[in-house]
Amino acid sequence: MNQPIPIEEEIQPASYDPPAIPATPVIPAKAGIRSPGPSLACGKECHGDSSSPPESLFQVELSRRGFVKLLGSGLLITVVPQSAQARRTGGGGGRSNPVAARVHIAADGTITAMTGKVEEGQGARAQITQAAAEELCVRADNVHLVMSDTALVPDDGITAGSRTTPSTIPAVRQGAATARRLLQTLAARRWEVEPDSLQIENGVIAHPSTGRTMTYTQLAESTDIDQAFAAAVDPGITLRPVSRWKVMGASYPRPNVRDIVTGAHRYPSDVIRPNMLFGKVLRPPAYGATLESIDLSLAEAMEGVIVHRDRDFVGCAAPTSQQAARAVEAIARTAVWKTIQHPSSKDISKYLKDNSRDSRRAVDTSAAKTLSATYELAYIQHTPMEPRAATAEWNGDKLTAWAASDYPQRAQGDLARTFGLPQGNVHVIVPDMGGGFGGKHSAEAAEEAARLAKAAGRPVAVHWTRAEEFTWAYFRPAAVIEITAGLDDKGTITAWDFANINAGGAAIDTPYRIANKSCRSVGSRSPLRQGAYRCLAATGNNFARESFMDELAAAVGADPLEFRLAHLDDPRIRAVLEKAATEFGWKERPKRKLPPNRGIGLACGTEKGSVVAACAEVEVDRVRGAIRVLHVCEAFEPGPVQNPANLTSQVQGCIVMGLGGALREAMEFEDGKILNASFSGYRVPRFADTPKIDVHLISKSDIPSVGGGETPIIAIAPAVGNAVFQATGIRLRSMPMKAGLLKNA
């Protein structure tokens, strides 16, 4: 489980569910937690019911009778496993599934949609619900969404890379649209009319010429619907165009928002099973350390404690997490470890350069002016609200795991391989979890819980502490980014050389018109475990490029906005840049004579198929060497906007999260040990750090929708850095920015 997570892997397709069908398995009342919602078979919105879901929900093997009971009378869903090749490549979307694997209509009228995507705060539960409702021609409140349960849903790929919108939403819409057409065909067959002569509205099929009507519920009671819904989803079916959207394109709240706000929702770390133990794992004292010897007797002598060792894995399970922690502490004192040399965070840039291979340069040395600069990025953590957590339960040779992971099918495969099980013997359920930001591609806690549960013969929950999350979860890669550019005597960029060492190639290509350019990602040896982070390397690459664009503009005495526009042909990037500048008042602010130590900056960029631009105003305290961001105005365009309120929240979240990496967040380490593994030592943005934020969404209806949960983060750091430069004349070329350099400068 200590293998690095691919940084630039091709991450593929990735939701308010009425409380009538829990989005994630509700914890049975007998397990010690009252159920936050009614039973699964209920088709009404009945808040506060404490009934439990069927016990079959928590078993790996679901019988036909149990499956039908789970979803209510009506069509049996058969989930078709994805091919091994698709799983290896992270592919998703489930378009080859039968309609029944995507949509279920019960005899009581309950409509259920299924997706393998995970809700981790990004709003997929609302958005996917809207997508199904749009194509079924019903209100969003009439659709119940089941997510991220390997026994119930198709494999839609990993929930990452902003792939839910461009890949999973179309797959869900195709499934729902195919279901609608099948229902329309069944009604036409009964009435002996042409299907195209029928109209559908709010789940009612009507024949205008005769006035006859039939509801989805009535059709669901028929005997021929099973055979109809066994047909494959039609990938070529016509979807409702943007101009006819009634459900999509409107703001719709996360269906379980009430449970989130009131605390009724059960996250992965809230799962409790009967007779459950809590587990703790022995961690090495430093990166790369290997266990040479240990005495387990002290822990084994503790009442109620189960001790398990498998080579370097050592863990304890006990009735309480405190008992388990004490047992691990006792044996930790006896452990003998072999450690290795490890670089310090103070020297990380030199280390990465020394361990990389990059010599190629493409700059035209005959340019009238040549500039070069080096930018640095620190390792940072994802810091989700909920650290890694999982509960594992064995039933013979079958394993069920409730885990905080953004790819349940990958976790299922990893657990199957670890324990030598057929994949069908592993059932992974991911309740709506408390954040990920790219940091939960792996499921270490589930494997640890499963190891201890197997040894104990009882369910075991493993909840990582915040210190463990800071130390042993993978990091956003550190990087060194080197740029050289040439300018002619007219101030036009004629040559461009850009190299990112270690972090990856996301958004590495420049969107500006430059005839002679070279952009490349260069590997290095990373001393820390590194992996995906919100928008991958695009944040660092955009920071370096947009900061350097300001340096070039300053070198030729040009306004940063006009300099960019002079080199931009992409009409979408131009549109967001001009929108942000206009709404911010870019041209008017200097005329109002900004106060001393105040500055404004801007930046733009593109990634994941969307475009973004931001303007920022900052204030610099030269006595303390501190930067305060006062105002951020951001324009964002992802194609047709599917849920404006949710997208606005995503943009706002990106801006605040981006401020952390821009100004403060950085992992400190030495001798293989993390020195700031707590929020007291690792400062994320707080309410006091939040500036005035203006978000302007541009909905462009002539192109497909793309994701909006990542790209808005890439413009904030360079906009702030450029504003600091305008305020002080000092260029800060690192993330986080070394504000101490501004002290008394």
C-alpha cells in the first residue's frame, strides 16, 4: 500500500437524494446508530423515520429476492461488471450496461438511478440526479440516487479529474433517455400508435390525439418491462438539447443537505457494526524505515486486545480506539527499526534538480531580450475534513468494507488481490465522504481494517488521526519549474522554454501564441510519497507561467492585461479574461490611486476543457512581512452550466483552497520525519483569511459541458503573486510565497 499514486494518470468518469432512499447504506439501528432516514422501499419524503434498511444491504451476496426487496417491487437490476481492460485504464461511464443497471422504476412509482461515482462534497449527487431526471422528464425530487456501492452500481470510474460532468453525466443521461424511449415504446404498443405521437411530462405519457394517458408507475407493473430494460443503453440516443433543459441548468441543492447540516448523515468514519472493534496500526518512526524486531507480548497481555503482525504490518484491535492506541504505544517502545538517509524540505529544490534529467532548451538566442526564472513548489497535503477511515467485516471468505475512497471498484480490486479473493467476494460501499481533493485514490485504511478484522474474527474500524493523514497519506508533488523566453524588439514573445521537474504535465502547454516553444514534464526521484491533488500539476504550472507572463510584460513596459491579449488567440480564454477584468475594474483601479502597499494582479488559464481568469487585490504589511488578499474576482466558463449554485460553490472553494497553497501551506520534514503534522503547524485558510469573492459564470451552450471542480483553482496563486509584485516590486517565485522576503523591503 506504499506504492506511489500516479500523478498524471488518465482519470476517468465519475449527486440531494430524497431521504426515502439513502444515498449510502444507512447504519442499522441495532448497530448503535439511529438510521437518519426511512427504509429503502419507501417512495415518499418522510424525514425522521428511524427504520433500518434490509440486512442484505450489508452482505456481499445479494439474492434475487433480496435485490428486488432492496429497490422495491419492479424490475430487477443486473449490474454487469466492467472488463478488466477498462478497470486497468480507469475507464468508466458504463454505457455498455443494460438500462436496468442504470435506471429502476418500481411498481410504486419510485425511480432509482445508479452511479459508481462518489459524493465527496463536490455536488455530484445533485448533478447526477438532475441528469437522470432531465432525460426521464420528471422532477429531480422524483429521482433517488444510489451511489458508490460495488454490489449495486455500474463502474463509472474514479471520481477525479473533473470527469463526472463530461463522462458520467452523459452516460447517466443516455441510460435515462434509453429508459424513457423504452417506456414510450411500451405505451405505444399498448395503444397501437406510433411512439413519436406520444408526449411525456412529469412521468406521464400522453397521446394528445385521443387524450389517453399512462404513468411510468402503470408501465412498471407490466410483465414486459423486465425484458425491455434488459436492453443495452443506446450510446447514440438523442439527448435533450441545452435549449430544452428544464431540470439541468437550474440550481438544485444536494438532496441530503438536511442530513449534512443536522449531523444525521453517517460518513465512513461513523459506520458501526455489531460486535465491532477499533484498530490502530504501528507506524514507522521515519520514511523508509523497516522493522527489524518487536516484542508483542505487552499488548497481547492486555485484556480484550487482539494483536496482529504480518511482516512489517503490526496492528492492534480493541473495544475502544483508546485501548488500541495504548496497545500500539506499548509495543512501539520495543520496536527496532532500520532507517535510511532522507533529504530535508529545506533542500528539496536542489534534491529534485540533482535527481532529474533535463538539458534540452528551445530558446532562440538571437532574440532582442531573453529572460529566465525558476519557480518552486512545496509538497502540500490535501487536508480533507474527514481523514481516511474504513470499517471491514468478514463473513467466511467474503469481505465487506465501508471505506472513504473515491474509486470503490479500485478498492474492491485492491482488497481482492491483497487477500487472494475473487473480486466478487469483496463488497465495497462508500458513504458520502468528507472530502478528498485527489487524496483518496487509494484505500489504505480499508486494507488495514480488513487485516485486523480477519485476525480478530470481528468487524474492525480503522480511523486515521490527523497526524497520520498528514504523515502517511500521499502529497501533492513538490516541483522546480524553469522558464526561459525570448522577446523581439516589439515586445512579442518569440521563444518559450518551460520545464516542470517532478510535478507533472497538466496544463503545461502555454495557451499563448508563440512560434518557437518547448514545454515538458521531467521526472525526478521524490523523497515523499506523492500523487494526485486538485487539478494535478496545473496549479503549479499555471502559477509559474502566469507569473512569468507578468515578468515579461514588465520587461517591455506593457500592461499585464494588454500583454496577454496581444498573445491570445483562444476566444474562450479571451472572454473570461476580459470578463474578470471588467467586473474587477482593472482599468479603473489604478486611476483611483491605490493606497501604499496595495497592488492588483491577474491571471488566466485553461485545463480540463474549461477556462478561467482571476483578478486579485492584495495588501502587504512590510513590517510583519505578511500578505493579505482583499478581493478576488474570478470568471469561469465550463461550457453549459448544469447547476449554477453548486458550480459557484465549487469556484469559491477552489479560490479559498488555492489561497492556502499560494500563501502558507507547505510540508516541513527532516530525517524522514514530518515536522508540522497538525493544523497548528500547517496553516490552511481560515475565515479571517477569506477575501471578498466575486464569481462570474459564463455558460457557453454550443460546446459540451466539462467539469468545474478543479480548474478554478489554477488562477488564484499567480493573480495574488502578480498583485504582490505590483505593490512591492518584489517577485515571489515560490508556492507558498515567502512573504518574509517582503519584510521592511
